[in-house]
Amino acid sequence: MSSTSATLPDEFRRIRLELAREPHHPEGDARMAYVIVAPLDREARLDAEAARDHPDACRVMRMRPGQETEEGLLRRRPGGSWAFHYDLQGGGEDDDPGYRLGDHRFVTGEYITIEEDDGPHTYRVTWVQRL
């Protein structure tokens, strides 16, 4: 993920989400993770206005064991929902929508649900850093 932090407003943060406990991962799995660069408001929620002003800076990296890291964009969808958007090789696209992502607070310990190709998975915010 390229760094443009020198030109971004102070609201931008780097956020790590790790897979929380679920039936197939009773201890969770730190290797299944997302790292997001996004603006947060004073309540630690996604800042839609700042994201609109800096769309190419709102980035995501999707990490899976045994796979190359995928880089994509955090995008606001029609109707106000948010998704992680990936342009795939061969011209395809893939989106991982977040469940009520705009309502969640991005603070350590909070949980976020992401709808992936195989269904919804819950992730825990493990850290939030200033850029």
C-alpha cells in the first residue's frame, strides 16, 4: 500500500482487522486480515466527506494464508453502504461489502462483519494508527 500520508488530512488512519473467533477458527486467525487506510471522524467512524475528497487514498489490503495480498479500495456504494473493492486480473471486479460499516466505531477491540465470497465473517479491530 503506497504511502501518501504527507498529503492526507489528519483524520486518516491505518486500521488492522483480524478474523475473530468462529466455528472453523475457534481462536480466530491473525493471518486472515485486512489493513485499511481510511479517514475517521471524531467518533472513530468512517468519515464519508473526507473519503469523498480523497477517494484514491482510501485503500485496503486483504491478506490470506498461502495467497498473495490483494490491494483494493474502500468505496462508498449507492445508498451509503461501504465495501472493499478489488479490480481482478482479466478485467473482473470483486467487492467485499461491510455490514453497516459506516455505523461501526474503528477502535481496538470492536467487531466488524465483512461479507466475503463464502459468506459473512467477523473481524476484530486489532489496532488503529495515525499515518
